[in-house]
Amino acid sequence: MKKNIESVLTESRVFAPPPAFVAEARLKAHDLTALHQRAAADPQNFWAELARTEIAWHTPFTVTLDDRAAPNFRWFTDGELNVSYNCLDLQLAQNADQLAIIFEGEPGDVRTLTYRELHADVCRFANALKARGIRRGDRVVIYMPLVPEAVVAMQACARIGAIHSVVFGGFSALSLKERIEDAGARCVITADGGHRGGNIVELKAATDKALTEGCASVDTVYVLRRTGATVPMQLGRDLWWHEAIEGQAEVCEPEWVDAEHPLFLLYTSGSTGRPKGIQHSSAGYLLGAKLTSRWVFDLRSDDVLWCTADVGWITGHSYVAYGPLAAGATLVMYEGAPTYPDGGRFWRICGQHGVTVFYTAPTAIRALMKLGDELPAKYDLSKIRLLGSVGEPINPEAWMWYHRVIGGGRCPIVDTWWQTETGAIMISPIPGVTSTKPGSCTQPLPGIFADIVDDEGRSVTMPDAGGYLVIRKPWPSMLRTIWGDNDRYLETYWKKFQHRLYVAGDSAHRDADGCFWIMGRIDDVLNVAGHRLGTMEIESALVAHPRIAEAAVVSRQHEIKGESVFAFVVCRGARPTGDTKEFEKELRDWVAEQLGAIAKPDDIRFADNLPKTRSGKIMRRLLRAIARGETITQDVSTLENPAIIEQLRGH
Ligand code: WTA
């Protein structure tokens, strides 16, 4: 193992599902047992049956799993469907007037859309895309604030078979450019701006910058009017959203696509410099997102689900744009920052819109916990019946606060482990069945064969012994490949165990009750405030600065963000001494401009050189120990220059 397995948590608190919840739960203990038994007995048939009942097929499939090119697995291959039809049209018959989206903008504007209205909006925008000649297989990049039109844009792409790739609005123009180019997108959908923390995020300006510097494939840019700011429009290329949909029909025949047709690409950080375009399918992905929305969130049509994730992340794909709609629920979307104008914003929204299921990241829970119990106490949280957590390990203290203060002690908490690559939740409690422990994501869902293995791929059975988190059998919502780089797909996820096991990149251990505890990444990926960042991406951004010769990035623990970025840098010429504040700020802003504000280093330390082995490899483990203020246990005798350690320590 690359990373030291941290001391095993000794958590003895166990919370049985509250009886009131159990009484009402959709999935009971015997249902769960039956699902697990069916999955274990015949995994393929298990998925085939679910795919038949959960998905409306245009052409039914006869092939469940095609593993001839394993580990490039293909599911339900000869079936045809449309994901948008499954999410929207199916609801029209029974739930047309039910709310699909309750939206609140950061300035306080509220807007609601019924399923009928959402369907009409999606069709109109889909028709606008078609009118412009955008069709099946074309890549469309979506770079928008978290407003209903972001979901409309995603669903409209799905409707016409175009492949969307959402880029989080917090990413820089350069990151946007890199993703547009890798995807070969011909269309970008953006906005004149978005509201965030009382500021305007200038999305159109960033788009213009990206397009000026490259992106030759782009011929169309749609611009949503959100803030009303004046933005330049390029004749022939840029179209206002509201003008484009004018006069478009409110019906749009869905494009029937193969089950394996790519629904979307989503870029995520890996351990090398370039982000990778995770490619998802249509049918398998939809099945995963829909089933887990029902199993894990216990969704009923009278539920109001608020998943706080932006659609720029996988969580906002599976549990905002697709899963809850396919399950026929109502979702809340909020555009802005959790603490704007104050730390009560989230709780006010929960009360005002009657949120029943609330799903967020530990980083937000910790930030809000720090503000005290008085803020949430001011709002009516009584409708909440289920709480969820995702994106990083949740520390027991935050879990207990969430349970007690937000859940009033009556709500189960689902700590859900999954990844961009897995498409849907993989390891999680079932809220009416599974007993939970603060900090554990408990057990794999039916049909998911998760395991913990040693370096040889052998199952680690001893309780609390750590190992690699792997998945032993393919599952429908798994990634299909990395866009344009199947070798990297094989190398990253499969090579370690000779294509037999999917390697998640996390280390984990299992306790005596069989509960999984995720311990963190084993590769050079950081998890800052629930966002995945590659150390190499940040290092490349730093060395692109004219004054920086070399950089090494590691993480240290952070009270709120979980991890924060710690950069060791070597300057060209002399090492800056004295007051370096100004220069540090310049470097932070530089990284924000290159990558996005989320990648800004919290700590920057200057050194004359970096600790390297004689063969020239940067000793990251040593740097991590220094950043975390730990005692150094590594052998430093191979260091080129042992005296450097004091300097790196900041002495
Ligand atoms: C981490 C987010 C502990 C993990 C859905 C994983 C978690 C990475 C949890 C994926 C959890 C996610 N407990 N760690 N409940 N959920 N992670 O692709 O390291 O943005 O590999 O997907 O987040 O991050 P991604």
C-alpha cells in the first residue's frame, strides 16, 4: 500500500433504523435479503430483471452482458431507449402536475416547474439544438450556474442523443478549454453569469476566453440570461437561449439510441496531469441512478429531495438531473453558497420548501456545524426524514451533529460511497434496514460485489485490516471507458489485478460486522472539500508560473475541507525570504486562474530544492509527513540533500 493505513477507528455506537422510519420504508429487511440472494445466485439475471421492470425500452434487449471485450463491459446491448423519455414522458401520464423542480436562486428568486413544464422546456430546447444541426453523438459542453436550465440542457441532449459534458462553473477558462478540446465539442451552453457568495461568476467571459485560445471544434454557443449582465455576443456563433427556444414546439420525438450509446462524459482528476473524460452509457447508467434513488433515498412521489451537489459533479448528475426524475420525485435546486447571506440559508431552504430527504457533503456539514446549533434551530426541519452524506469520509463528530441537530435524532443517515466512475451509489446503508455507525458507509448494495484485497488480490478477511477497495463483478452503471484513451482506462482501473478486479483507488477496511470504512485515496488524488483534485494538475499549474522552477503538492488534514492543498515550491533564482505573503497570494491567484479557485493551495512553502531520492523521484510521503506536522519515519539517508528537511519544515 502506498499510504500508511491510519489507526483503525474504534467506533462502538450503533444506530438501528428508527422504528417510525422502518414502518413506512419502501424497502423492508426481507426485500433487501431477497435482493441480495437473487444477486448472489445469478448476478446477470438479477440485473436483467431489474432492467426490464425499471426501464421503458423502445426495443427490448436480449443480451444482458457482453463481456467479450472485458474489462470493457457492455450491458443490454441490443436494447434501444431514450433516457429523457424515461425521466420525463413516463411521468406525464400520472404525475404531470407534480412539481419536478423547486428552484431557489441565490438572490432569493424562487421558481417551480411541474413535470409537464419541465418536459415542455426540455423539448423546446432539444428542438432548438436540432434546428442548429446538433445531433446524435455530437458533444455538447455545459458550463452553467446551478439553475433549472442546466438540467433542461442535460435532458435535452439526452433527448436528441447528443453527448453532454458538464464542466463545473468553478473551473477556470483554461480548464474549460482543455475539456472542450478533449471532448471535441461543437457546442457550449453557458450563461451571462451565475450568483455565488454575493458575487457574479462570469461564465460567458470564461467561455469567450477558452474559445479565443483554442476550441476550433465549437461553432455554437448558447447563452442563458441569468444575471442580466451585459456580455458580448459573437455574431453567427452565440445565441441567446430565450431567442433560440422562441417558437420551438413543446414536443420533441425522442431519439432512440442503443443501450450503450454514451449519455455523457464527465471529466475528473486522476494521478497524471490531464483530467480524464469518464464515459457513461445510457441504459446501464439510468438503471443505476434510478434504482439507487429509490433504494437509498427511499423516494416516493411525495418526497422533496435536496441533493446540494452542483450538476458539474457526478452527484449532481445521478441525484439531481437523472435519478430522482426517473423515480418521479420532486427536487430542490439552489444556485448559491451555503452561507449566503448567512449560515442559516440551507436550513431555511429545507424548511421553506418542505425538504424531506437532504443529501450533502461532510465538508458542508462541518462548516455549518462550526456555526453552532442556534442557526438550524431557527428553522423548521421537521419534514426531513432522511439524511445523506457523500464525497469523503464523514468524521464521527460531524455525523453525530448531523444526526442530532439536523435530523432531530429521528432520521437515518445514509453515508454513501461511490465515484464518478461507478455512476451510482455502491456502498451504503438501506435506510429502513441497515444499522449504521458514524463514519462507516456500511455494506454494498445488492448486485455490487465490493471487496477489500491485499497486493495479490486476495480478499482481506481479518477484521480491521486494510487493503484496496475493489469491485469483483461488472455492474450496469459502471464507466465504459475514458473518452479517447482506452489504454488509460485499462491502466488506471484494471491493470493492477490483471483485468480481474475494478480498482477504485481507495483504501478501506472492514470491521467484525462486515461494515466498510473508507480510509482515503491510495493514488495522488486529493479530496478537498469533497472535490477530486490531481496533485500533478496543481503542480503543472504552479510550474507554468514564470518564477516557479519546481513544485510538489500534497495534502494535509483540514478541519472543514477534510484535506487542503499544501504546495512546496522551488523558485527560479533565489528562494524568496522575509515577507512572502504578497507572492504567495500571487501564486494562489495564479492557480485559481489556471485551474479554478477550488485548487488554490492553503499552504505554500518555499525551498531551495525538493527532497528526492538518488534516482530523482520526489519523496512525496516525506513531504506529506512534513505538511501534516508528523514525525518523520521515512528513511532519509537516500536524500540528495538531507539538510533540506529543516527548510521544508519552515524553520
Ligand atoms: C471519496 C463522488 C468516504 C472516495 C461521488 C472516492 C468517499 C471519491 C465517499 C470519489 C464516502 C466518495 N466515504 N469517501 N461516503 N464518497 N468518497 O468521483 O475517495 O467526485 O474514491 O465521486 O470520493 O469522488 P467523486
